[in-house]
Amino acid sequence: MDRTANAVWQGNLKEGKGTLDAQSGALKGTPYSFKARFEDESGKSGTNPEELIAAAHAGCFAMQFSHFLAENGTPADQVDAKAVVTLVPGTGITGSALTVVGKVPGIDAAKFQELAEKAKAGCPVSKALGAINVSLDAKLG
């Protein structure tokens, strides 16, 4: 199964600008720029590759974790996953920090943690991010 996205960039690195489109239509002419990537911590000036990696990682992890919880006979009422991808200019992407809070009836904290770690290791995006540090903070909510 292949998924596609397209990036169009115009201009030089610092003053240039680009747009992103995704096969699904979730991104359609979505702006990105040097400012959005390296200067604007608010995220209001457009997206950037690291934000998109964070979204992919959080989404993949949440799905994988939910699957393991259901397989365990303790399906989640809700899984709230967040990923923070860190970019160090001049070095590159150095890590993705996953945080998850789950509302899971009938599970104890130890099993919750075990399945969260299993999901972190087994999620395809975590595997793709094998060159960086992937951390996990998992809590029952």
C-alpha cells in the first residue's frame, strides 16, 4: 500500500515558501516555510515536516495501542496520544516523545504500561523513526 504527498517549493530556503498536498485531501495547498519550521513556535504560520511526523507518530501509536488493548480484552474508551518531535537546527531530528493518557476500564497500570511499550515498539512509524530516540510516558486517565 502506497500513500502519496506532494511538495512544491518556490524561492530560496529562508525567503521561499511552499505548499503541501496529500492524496487523501487532508493537506490541500497547506503552506509551509522556513519561518514555520525554524522560527514560529506558535505554529500559526503554516506546517512543517516535523509537525507532520509528530501527527503521523501520534496517530499510528494510538491505533496500535488501541489494537493491543482490545486484543487484551480491555478495549479503550479513549486513547489520547501526543507526539513531540524535536528538531535541533544543524543536527536534525533528535527525538519523538510520545505521551498517552488512556481511559481503559478493567486494566491495571502495569498491563497498561506493558501494552503501551509494546505499541511504541510495534507501531510502523516508531519503527521508521529507529534512528532517533523515541520515548513514552503512559498514564491511565
